[in-house]
Amino acid sequence: MGTRRSGRAGKVRQGVLAMAVAGGLALTGCGGGDVDRTSGDGGEKRDSAPMPAPAPALPNGGASQAPGEQQGQDQREFAPDHLSTFALDVDTASYGFARRTLAEGRLPDPSTVRPEEFVNSFRQDYPRPDGDGFSVSVDGARTGDDGWSLVRVGLATRGEAEDTERPPAALTFVIDVSGSMAEPGRLDLVKRSLDLMTDRLRPDDSIALVTFSDTAKTVLPMTRLGESGDGDGGEGDGGEGRARVHRAVDGLEPSQSTNLEAGITTGYDMAVRGKKDGATNRVVLLSDALANTGETSADGILDRISDARGEHGITLFGVGVGSDYGDALMERLADKGDGHTTYVSNEADAREVFCEQLPAHIELRARDAKAQVSFDPATVEQFRLIGYDNRQVADDDFRDDSVDGGEIGPGHTVTALYAVRTKPGAGGHLATASVRWLDPDSRAPHEESGRIEAADLDGSLREADAGLQVTAVAAYFADGLRAAVPPGSSEDRDLPEPAPATPSLAELSERAHALPVRTKQVRELTSSIDEAARLSGDLRHRL
């Protein structure tokens, strides 16, 4: 599906900022079902406005618009030094794993803390578009730190009514049954999750099961679920497909080492052989990602199945489990596999992932979605994107549709948070945020945009839109966890630049308790911050 993201970092320009990029924010949630939303009360939403179509390439070396420039726009607004470009991200694994680690009385390894995934877990109440694609909302507030503000770029896709028809799904589950999966909360949780999901999928959906330990094997070929009780259960008609899936799941037992390469290679081979025309084809990896046999690098593993990803468009959805979890490998696999990751630690998490998130990933609203934010140099002195370290895109690749972006499903929200320092006394236009994506069926490109003015930053963060406050608390929480590492430990290292006015974890706990919304997710966030503040002890001064 085009150039891989790993080759972009050297080409990325991040505005006039001389600082290092800090951790990142993408705010999203699972699509469909009863999901907590942060309230948008009290905050003005920016109406999205259509962007001009990108200029077509001119033949025979003819002059065209400069990189990052749009037709009909002020070129100063899109000067390359004032652009920030990234692929959209809807991963949530980092936040779930951090909460699990804190609940066990430990601070998470800073390398596993990705702030964009923290706020991925909180779905915002942005306006929704009428059709496929995105709405764009931009707002912000002042932090009180020497002219710095936080600017939130919010993107949303249209949800899906429960009775709406969608294309059938062909899902190949690649299940880790290695010895490490014997720990409670791993394979047993995977089995309960698969049983739960099997009963929720539609009759015309199909499932295949591949397991791996030291080797991989196909436990169940691609099987149509059907209505339980009709037909003979054969692969073609899938009459008793659900019962066949349940029997196969019940027979899963842990054994031996972890050859993740064998599992993914066999899984993708099964997905290609079982590919259904007109269906959404996915590989779903369920593992603690502690690979110790065969190829153990993400790049090496995915090189083996590049044709399945590129030619057949089969993407990877990674579901992590276990208190010892190969976070970096799973994140890299999903990133390079054009997919997403999440993490489950209990049955409630599993229900949300397999009954809400996975169905949201079955259908797509947008392919290769990328965002570009242009800051007005007449107004903005400095800016930095908080995070998206693995999702950055060269500015002049924004309209190169061969360059990968994010795959986004129905009902998703995505947020990027920027630290922005305005010039003293400056007014007028502050920034324009644009999102570009390909139609999931025709692959025709589309764009949408939203604007924000300097005057929109007059309010204080403590009095801002409730969703923006939750976003800021989640971002500050990630910064706090990255910093809360004992000096002199093996994990001590240079820390990313924190967001402006980052409070200590103890102060952040007070902020979290005072948030104007108290959904279940916000209460869980507050509880995790409280535990982190307790565990960090006298390390709080390092924040």
C-alpha cells in the first residue's frame, strides 16, 4: 500500500520549533455500542469546510504547486516550516497496559507510554459528517505558561446504526498458545473473548483460526458462521459454523515457545486463501507478543507477508494480553501492517474490544487518512505536535496517495493535541487543519478542513470544553508516567519535552477529580492517576 511509515521520519518538518517533539495524542474510541463519551458542553465547535481538490500532476515536467501548498490559498499559510503532517492513529494498547501495570502496583516502563494512545481511549463528542469521511473541529485554551496554549484538532467519522447493512467480514484469528499464555488472564481470557465475539457476529461473517507456539497450525479453515442449527456445518454453507468455532476455541491449550513469525505467516496465508470477494478481510492477532523463536523483529515478520498486505489489502488488528507484554513488537506489527492495536486485561475490556472495537474495524470509512495542520507564521511563534512519533509523514507527502495513512472505521474520533505559543499581541488567523483520505471502495481522494483564530484561545484550560480538559489530563498523565522513573535506574534516560504547564502527578490527581464529566472511563482515568501519584512518591519533583 505504498511507502512504509518507517522511511518518513528523516523528512518530517515540525514548524519553527527548535524543541524536541513530545509524546502524542490521538483521541478516539471504539465504534458502536454503549461507549462513554466526554461531553462537549461549553465549547464552541468549528464548522468543517471543504478544501480545494489537490492540483493534478502536470505532464512533461510542467510547473505545479509547491509541496504543502493548496490552490486558492494564501501560500504563507502553508509555508513548509509551519506545517505538521501525520498519519491518523486509533491505537489504545498503551493506555490499557499502563492501567494494568499500575493496578499491579508498578509504574509502567516509559518506553511503553504513548500519550496519543492514552487519549485514544476517550471518544469525543465532535460533530459527525453526513456521509463517509470526516468532520473537522478545532478549539483550544491557554495553559497559563508564558503564552503557551493547547490546540485540539478533532476528527470524526459517521457512526453506524445497529440495523445498517455492512459488508460481510472474513476474519482470520491468529492465536498465541505458547507456554507464556498459560498465565491466568491470557489464553483463558482470549478463549472467553472469542466465544463472546462469535455469538455477536452476523450469519454471513466467516472465521478462521490459526494457532502458534513453536510451530503454527490451522485449527479451523475459513468457516461461515450462519444461523446455529442450519445446514451440516460444512465449510461452504457454514450451517453450524458458530458451534464449530466454539468447539475449536474450547480445545485451545498452551504449549512450548512463541514463534510469532510462524503464526502470522500461516495466518496471512489462510486469510489469502479464505479471502471473500466483497467482504472485509482482516487478520486479528491475539498474543502477549513475547516472541522468542524464529524471526522476532516486526520488519522481518511482516516482510514475509508483504504481498498479502499490499496486493490483497488484508490489515492487522493486534490485541495484547498479559502482565508481561511485548508492547513495542505489537505496536510495530500493527503500524507496519496498516492496522491497529488494543490491550485487554479483563472480561470487561474483552467485551468492549470484541463487541465494540472489532466491529468498528470491520467496515472502513476512510483509507490512508492523513492530517496536516498549517500554523500562520504571522500569529504563531512556536508549536509542537504532542506525540505521533511513529506516525509522522513528510509534509510534501500529504497529497501523495501512495504514502500510507491510517485506516479509520465508523464512529471513530481522532484528536491531535498541539502546544502552541502565539506571538505577543498577535491576532487573526491561527491555524488551518486539513484531513485527506481515500474512499474505502473507489479510492478516490477527499479532503476536509477547519480553522481556528487567535481569539479562540482567550479562555483558560480549566474553563474549557469538557472534552478538551479530559484530553489535556490524559496527555499530562502520560508525561507524568514518562518522567516518574527512579534516577539511576536502567530506565533513566533523556525525557521528551513535556507539554506546557505540566502538573505533578499529585496536582494532576486534583485536576482529574475536578473534571466536569464523571463517566466510567473518566473515573478509571482518575483512579489510575491516583495510583501513579502514590507509586511515584517523592519522584514528583521530576515532573
